[in-house]
Amino acid sequence: MTRKPGADAQVRTRTKTFVFLATLGPIGYSPLAPGTAGSLAALPLCGLISLMRFGLALTVVVVLVGLSVWIAHAAEKAIARNDPPEVVIDEVCGMMVALLGLPFTPGWVIGGFALFRLFDIVKPFPIRWVDRRVPGGWGIMLDDIIAGVLANGVLRLGIVFFS
């Protein structure tokens, strides 16, 4: 089977695009704490999502998570390492989940950011279990999604207990 002229160039371009999206360009290559840099980079998107009705916001987050699984998987294959630290699209999605449906005010954002980073770094059960056992794009994404769910849940418990 012969390849079309330019097919290799198209594959290289597609691969570079996936890596660029997964690393948020230069953000994933931050020399210190690329995950934290990715989480901070997510905040403007989280602010936009907070302006939407909850149903639309949830739909947007689910679609972006689905696309990000695909992007992260392709980038992992291109980089040729399992869960490469420069892939930070998972932190973006984790932050979206952490702040979903909550007021986008400094206190909530700081609380959500701190809790998400804590859960993402410490990896309490079931985050560590998922991180070690689920491969590919889902493996890259799921631990951060769970960390986001836990952060969101803790913030909501704070509403119940401190309101």
C-alpha cells in the first residue's frame, strides 16, 4: 500500500497539535509544578463556565472531558511516556469539575483550587488506585476528575456546615 504524498506531514502536524493542546502550549513545560500551572491556567475557562446555567455548564464540562481524554491519549502516545507530567489538560478538567456549580468568587476559587491540588497531589483512595490501574487517556484524566469531584464535594459540605 502506498501512502499519499504529504501523509507523513499531516500525521506530524496532527501529533504536534494534540501535544500542544494537551500541554496547553508552554504551560505544561513549566519548570516548577506544571500541574499547578495548568490548574491556574484553567481559571479563566472556569469563570466562563460559571456564567452558564448549570445544565449547560455540566454539558460543556462533560464534552470537554470527553475531548480531553482523546487529546491526552494521543499526546501520551506521541510523547511515548505514561501519564507525562507536561500533559496538563487533565488539571484543566479537574479544576472545571472542582468549581462546577459553585460561585466563582475569590473564596470559592481559592478553596476549590487548594482542595483540588491537595487531592491531586496526595491522591487519597480512590484516586491513587485509579492513577495506578487505568491506562491511556482515561488514566490520565480520571484521577484528576475524581480529585475535582472530591474538592467540589468538600466545598459543598462546607456550604451545609457553615451556612
